[in-house]
Amino acid sequence: MNMFGMHMRSKTFFWRASTIEEGNEIMASKSAQEGHLSSQEEENLINDTVRYILSHDNTKYAIKRQDIVKDVLKTYGGSSKYIIDGATRVLKEIFGMKLVAVEQNSNVKHYMLINNEKFSTDARYMKWPKEVESQQVLLMLTLSLIFMKGGVESEEDMLSFLSNLGIMSKNRSHEYFGDVWKLLTGEFVRQMYLEHVRIPELDPPKFEFRWGRRAEEEVSRRSLLEFVSLVYGTDPKNWTTQYQEVLQTEKNKREKEM
Amino acid sequence: MINISVQNPEDALIDAKVVNASSTVLKRSAQALDTNLLSFTREEYYKNTLSYLQEESSVVRQGKLNFQKLASEAAECFSRTPSASYILGAFQVGEVACAKKKERKQRAKQEIERKSQPENVTCNKEEDDIEDSVHYIMNVLTAAYRQNKNKPICFFKLVINPDSFGATVENIFHVSFLVRDGYVNLSWDENRFPVIAPVPRNAIETKYEQQKRQMILGIDMKKWEELKKAFEIREAMIKPRSIDATQESSN
């Protein structure tokens, strides 16, 4: 495994890979029917889309479908579904990344990139930049709390948990984590790791934290349960409810992939 | 059915509120219900986490916990894509390319007679300044040579500006133009010090017949100080003319 944590494929690593051309030959007949794009133009558009998505993945904010159409496809906006499908294929087969569509009212509005590789124990040796590292620790703590509490945690309870750990203190940013509250309510929400929602029909307004869409795709509940069991010094299977949920989620993911 | 009028609407409203409240309570109770062998509480969780951190780090430095210990645990929980970032940040494509294109287009449209004019105009201010300085130095040198009864002048006495190292280097640079074009003559005196003398006007025409003599010299601030002391140079022979140099000399 190279330093990017991706298994190098036996296929070539370059843009103009043989797989794209093979795939495009099959698709070329379809596009000839559509009558819009030549297979060369198609290939270019798909590659541009892939490059666009990869560079926007930097921030981990959701990539808007509208932006892809506006910036990359421009006049070819009509074939957007087709091009994005092609980009999904390239990302999966060559980069080992899964492009997940986030739907809203059965319309795809956003996309995000998830790592598609199945790591066993190698993941713990991956070296992330310092910022990412501290954010991952903070997310692990918050997401595990929400998970163990059944999927929801109120704002006050989250705050008290973090201050007990010594991470959270109003008006002061933490040495390792930075401005924790800003991360929880701003950055992580924008990156779709967390949802910070208002509890309906409560006055004065109260908020709660839930798992975000990205967390659902990226975070392994099993690993979180294993961490909690580690600090408790017990076996993950002793947490019956949570362990059931782990098994259920894994089953759902397996079925989805088929 | 529709004809039956509601007798007591206030009662119905209260009933609705009761149902709403009791369903909220039921929901909360269901959430609180725990069928685990082990129950999970926030308090226990944070306490266990803290004790785990404290036993991991060999030194608890002044009560500050090293959360970095959890980094490898955390990394295992995520399927994150690594992303490439740019080393130097965003690159701005300058407008220079466009401006040049416009200029060229306009030039092509101009008549042939006008062609010579742009060549003069492209001579920019910097080059003019250098030319002026070189002329000025030539004058200074000629005057000093005459004063010295037509004997060559010590090179260092000419170029060194005791107040500014930068001006000294500039002077050497300007003198090198004179040497290159053959207007001055460099040679050694009896003490092996470099001396410089202007070449008489009529001899300049035949400069190709003269031996082209060049001297390579290196100078740094330390040498500059030593030369100042050795030759007892108190005042610059070549007065600095640009604004920057006068500011330096006034310091």
C-alpha cells in the first residue's frame, strides 16, 4: 500500500487508462445515438469531472451537482448524468474511491467522496495531517457518544461530556483540537459528519446532535464500539443493543453493494 | 356525521395536548430503556477515557492530557480519502500575456516609417540612468586625472564610497562599462595596486588595436572596510546621484 493508503491497481494509474477507452467503446454507440458527444470529447469531460471532484474533495464539503454542471460540463449539461456515471466508474476503478450521491427529495443535489478500500488493520498506521488527525479524534469521541446513546445526543449533554474530558472550555481554544465548538457546529456540520438540529416545538430552543450523512458512509460503527470497549476494558459483544446495530448496519451495506 | 356539532371544543383541545405530552414521555422512556448487559453512561465513559489516557502516557505533563494517543484509534474508524493540496497555493495567470498581444497587433498596423520610433521608446528609464552615471563617472575621472598631472588614479580611491557599500558596488559596475568600451585603461602601479586612467579621445577610435585589459575583482563588506582604512578614504570621489544613494549616504 502506498502512502496514500490506496491499493495500487495493476491497471495503469494515468488519466488515459485503457479501462476508460474500453468502457467508452461500449458507451460510444450509445452516445452516437444521442448524437451529441464524440467519444474523445466524452473522455475529456469525464476526466475533467474527475479532476474537478478530486480537487474539491480537499475541504470535504459536499460537491454540488450544479457546480459540476456549471464549471465542467457547461454546454453539455444535458449529459450530466451520463458523464458523472463515467466519473464514478473512473474514481472507483482507478482511484479506489466511491462517489456517493446525496439525495434530497429524490433529486441528487450533492456528492461526496469516500474511500472505497477495505482496510484491515492498516488504517491505524496511516499518517494524516495534524489538523485532520485532531479532528478525527474529536469526531471519534463525539460520534461514539451519540452512537452509544442511541443516535441522538442533546447539546447540553455533549457540552458537559466534552468539558469533563477537559476538551471544551468557553472562550478558549484547545491546544490540540482548536476551537471545538466552532468545529462541532460549523465545520463538521458543513462536512456532513454531524447534524446540529433544533428540537422541534421547544421553547426556549434546544439543539441536538446526530450523525451526518458522511459519517454514515465513512465511519465504522464497529471500530467505535471497539474503542469504547477498549477504554472500558470489556468485550464489544457485551453492549448488546449497540452490537446489534453494528451487525444490522453492516448487513445493510453488504446488501446495498450487490 | 358532519351535522353533529362539537359540544366542547376546549375539552378536545386539552385532550389533544394530553395525548401529545404523553406520547413525548413515552418516546423518551423508550429511548432511556436499556436492554444492555452493560449500561452506558456519559460519566462512566469520560472517566474511563481519561484513565485510559493517563495510563497510556508515561508522563502526565502538568495535568494536560495527550489526546494524540488516540490518533491511531481514530484513524481506524474512518474511510477517508486522502486529498492533494497545492504547495504554493493558487496560481494567478497574469494579464501580461494579453497586454503584449494587443501591443503587437497595433504595431503590425503601423506604417513602416514609424518602425524606428518604437526602438527608441523601448529604451527605459533604468538604462538612461546607467548611461548618465557612466558619463558622469567619466567626467569625474578625467577631471581627477588632469588634477593628478596626467597620472593614473588609484582605482579604489575612485570607486569606493565610504558611506555606502551599495554605492561602491554600483560605482564598480558603472566603471566596468567604461572598461568594456575602451574609454578607460586599467593597469598596475609600482605597488601592484590597480590604477585607472582615461584614454585620450583620438586613441578611442583605434580601440581594437589596444590590448583589451580586464580585471576581475571581488569585494564584500569586510574587504570594503579594510580598503577604506588602508587607503584612508573619507570622501567619495563619485557623488551618488540617485535618490536611494543620497539617502544611504546621509545615514
